[in-house]
Amino acid sequence: MHTHPVTVHYEDTDLSGFVYHANYLKFIERARSDWVRQKGIDQNALRAAGTVFAVHRIEADFLAPARLEDRLTVTTTPADRSPARLTLLQEVARAGQVLFRARVTLVAMSTEGRPRRLPDALKHIGENP
């Protein structure tokens, strides 16, 4: 499991003062990028070698609102892996209360958009460090 801190800024909120729903996707994207980086994987090098990742599916539950200045924690936990897909469970929480939960399926593809197997560098990515 990987954790990533997020502070809610004014730009993250809507007129209600709550985090705008689409911004939870940004929070979990940043956490995934940080998780991959901490695994020692250079996404620029992968792209240069012709492999990129795309979100194939997101199942999301909005459970409670986050507000301006909230200090949040995004957790990323591997759930499943196949030769070309990686599924992660991600949660956004405030002081232990889960506010948002998502199941994200990523696929490996060529820079031309064709399906690819996960690169060898990622064969253990679904395992804890």
C-alpha cells in the first residue's frame, strides 16, 4: 500500500465549498504517479521505449465531501494484475474517514494506441515493496 498526502486548495472546490467531483480523479492520478515513481519506474523512459498507460475503467463511490484546507490521504493498493492490465484500489480519506473510493483499471499500450503487455519492469508492480 502507498500513501500520498493532498491538501484541498480553493481551486479544488466548487461554489458549495466542497471538492468538485472531478478533482478526486486528479488526486488519485497524482497518487498513482507518485506510487509508480517510488517503485523506481521512469514513465518518461517507458514512453520513449514506446509504452504508455491509459485508464481503461474507473468505478467510483463518492461517500462524503472534502472541504477547503482539508488534509487528505490517498492510499493506493494493488488489487489485480494480468499480462496487459493492472487494477488498483484507491481511497481518499480525511482523518481515517474514507470520502472517496475507486477501483481503477489501467492498460498498457503502444504510443500508437495498440494493446501491449505490461513491460518486464512492471512484472512485480502489483506486489507490496
